[in-house]
Amino acid sequence: MQSATAWRKSTRSSGTNDSNCVECRKTWRKSSRSSGTNSDNCVEARTADGGFQVRDSKLGHDSPIFELGTAEFTALIRTASTSR
């Protein structure tokens, strides 16, 4: 399981431990079904190495992070959209 606040080094760093590089934080995106509110009752997702990560926003950084492939994530979205 990856840290919820994982940082990602630039691919130009060539995998070295050189401190002269840029890092970017992978940000979470709340569901558009949250209607722009500050409600914690939603799921957050972000892209991750050829797939997606999903977590429960109620738990924030303490939430387990689920790794999903593209097909799994698409099926999750499709199921959630039809079960409203």
C-alpha cells in the first residue's frame, strides 16, 4: 500500500538519489457527485502507474488505498453510476 501523500520524482531524475530534481505530489480528486460540497461522504481517486487508486474520503490519510486497473476502475464507476 502506498502512502496517501506519496511524492513522485521527475522521470528526468533517472532513478538516482540526486537531490537536484523536482517532485510532484499525486493529488486526490473527489467525485463530481459530491456537488462541490465539503461532504466527507465520498470516494476519492487518482491515477497511478497505469491504473488508479481509490480511497474513502471520510478517513482521509488514514484510509486504505485500493489499487485498481483501468478495467476495474471503469467497472466501479459504471456500477456506482447505475446504482444511484
